[in-house]
Amino acid sequence: MKVRLSLQEVATGVTKKFKVKKDVTCSHCHGSGAEGGSGTETCPTCHGQGVVVKTVRTMLGMMQTQTECPTCHGEGSVIKNKCHECSGSGIVKGEEVVEINIPAGVAEGMVVNVQGKGNAGPRQGTNGNIQVLVEEEPNDTFIRDEQDVIYNLLLDFPTATLGDEIEIPTIEGTKVKIKIEPGTQPGKTLRLRGKGLPAVQGYGTGKGDLVVNVSVYIPTTLSKDEKAMVEKMRGSDNFKGDAETKKSIFERFKNYFN
Ligand SMILES: [Zn+2]
Ligand SMILES: [Zn+2]
């Protein structure tokens, strides 16, 4: 089976209910395969041995080989009267609502094995498992990088310049406050430790980070007054990039391309 999860569901883990078409225990005979509690009798073919002995002629003379009894398939006993609902198999085609727990931190392509929730075993035998293939829903707020989650923060120009305390979303669907330092450059990254995704049990430990990548919005439409304001800024040396900033942007790009 396939399950499609949102990033929030991946972050917290989730229980999903599915209607599963599968072999279920025959309710008429309760899985015994016998009609009206008729029970079993010793297999007439193998007399309870579960095997039949064949004598074959070979170049070396007569030889005996043992094979599984074709009547009882090795069980040694057969049902007296086969259940009319399941023809003696103890299972019928059916449907069942199955609850599946998906642990937090799973990723696209992982398979969650749900023991004992698959097809019912013939004649009260062991149930099979359900294998659930995980698919991730695309997310338009966050980018997943294994256990880390990247959020692109678009700051307005005054906030990037003057600094502020702002709220950003988390993958759990809540909000968290972060401090924007005055003079924050676009491309700066802030790392919120432990606000990423947990490791799936047995596949690692700890939690990833929420990595905030800062972008700055440059206005595209301005009123007459605003335009005059920006014209005034253009004249000031404080609005021109300094050598230190140029160098740090260069270093960042160098690291990015290496
Ligand atoms: Zn039955
Ligand atoms: Zn037999």
C-alpha cells in the first residue's frame, strides 16, 4: 500500500485508517475450514503420515522416494465436511479497516512494515503483513534536506535594515519567534537547532534543524513620495555596499559552488 504524507505529518508521526481489501478469516467456520464444526479426520491418502512413498524403477533397481501428500499437503488430516463459504480454506475475500501508525521522520521511499495486518492465514494460520510505501506531499513553504528543513524568509527592506523580532512558521504548524539583527544581508542563514525532523527509530538519532534562508524584498512599485525617499538614500554612502559585505558574499558563493 501507499501512503501520502504532508510534511507536518512526517514531523509529528501519524495514525492513518485504511479500508484494506484482503483475505479475511471466514466467519462461517471461524477459519477452521470445516462445515458446522465437523472437524477433521485422518487423511485417507497418507493415513496421517503427511507423506506418500512412491516406488520407482531406476537403473539401480527399485527405489523409494517420499513426497508431500497431495491430498492433505503434509498435514496428515483432512476436513470431514468442507465449509461451503470458503471451500475449506478458512479464508474469504473481504475488507477490513486497519489502523497504521507511521512514525515521525519517515521519508519518501521508506517502507513501514505492519506486522500481522495483512492477509489472514489459511485455516487459522499466521497472518501476513502490510507493507506501506511512504510518499511525501510537495510542500510550498519548506524544503526538506534529510533531517533539516529549509525555510526561505522574505524580509522587507526596512526590517532587514533596522532589525526586528518576527514570527516564522514551523513544520509542526506552530510559529516561532526569531530575532533579525539590524543590517541583515540577503543570503544570511539562521539555524534553529532541533526544529527540524526527528530521525526514524533505528535510522539515526536526534533532530534536524530549521534553516532560515534570508531574502530581502526590493519594492517594484513606488509612489511619488517613496521614489523621492529612495532617491535620497541613493545619495548616502551608507546605502552603498562596503568591502566587507562584498567579500562575505563572494565567500558564500564560493562555498555554494564548491
Ligand atoms: Zn469457512
Ligand atoms: Zn495426506
